[in-house]
Amino acid sequence: MICPFCRHDDSRVVDSRPVSDGTEIRRRRECPKCGQRFSTQEVALLNIIKRSGATEPFSREKVLVGVRKACQGRPVNEDDLVLLAQRVEETLRSTGQAEIEAQEVGLAILAPLRELDEVAYLRYASVYRNFASLEDFEGEIALLRALPSNAAPEVEKLETPDNTHQKTGK
């Protein structure tokens, strides 16, 4: 790191702290030549490869814009949407890749959106997956009904007064 005061081409890290939900690191540095201290902020880049082949930095705001449209008129609050966007970013960053296909962003949105609101999920999926017919909607609704978003897999279901007739693993 070049010293901004004397332009010496080296510096020593004095302190490091995570900021912005751990996606950035703030470092306090000291120049060994002039002794001046300065701060730097490092960000792990996450670029999205668009269908056209162009790349652009990941934007939580773009995720929020798309999800807000799907949630319009639904009982979903802004805090839930912000958490969803954060989960999407964490999912994408956990891949360890610096560049992600735009389609992967859409896939990362679907699961948390389904948990949040199934109608919003259906709206988003219809645009994302380019539903062209009523049959596309019917197929997706059948999938939603087959496995409710809050249900555990059949093997893990426990007997409760409401489902005592269901047996584990069946």
C-alpha cells in the first residue's frame, strides 16, 4: 500500500476491523518511512456476469427493487426485504467465487422469497423463469402445494396432535 503522505511503497498494518456486516475490512496503517498513519477499507469484490457478458458489481439494491415488485400489496415489511437481500448476498459470497452468473442471483432469491411469501415467490418465479402459459403457473403452484415452505421433509416430521395419523418416514 502506497503511503498517501510521502508516496513510500510500503506500509505496516497496525489494526484491522470488520465493517458492513463483515463484508469489508477497515485497516489502520503506518508508513515506516514518514511515520504517518492512515486508514484503508478493503472490500471483497463480487461481480455479476450479465446475460450480455458484461459484468457489474453485485448490488443489494437491485435485489431489493426486484423483490419489492414481487411483494407489492403483500404483507411483507421493508426489514424482511433487507434481510432477504442480505441472505442472498451471503449465499452468493459463500460460493467463494468473485464472479457469479446473473441467473445464480435469481436462484439465490427464490428460496428465501418462498419462505417469506409464497404469492410473492410465485410472482417473482413467473418473471424469472419466463412463464409463458397457464400450465407453467399450475405446475409451480402444484410444487408449492406438494411441499409447503415451512414444512420439514417427511422423514423429519414429528407427531403432533394435528398430524398423529402421519408416520415418520412415510
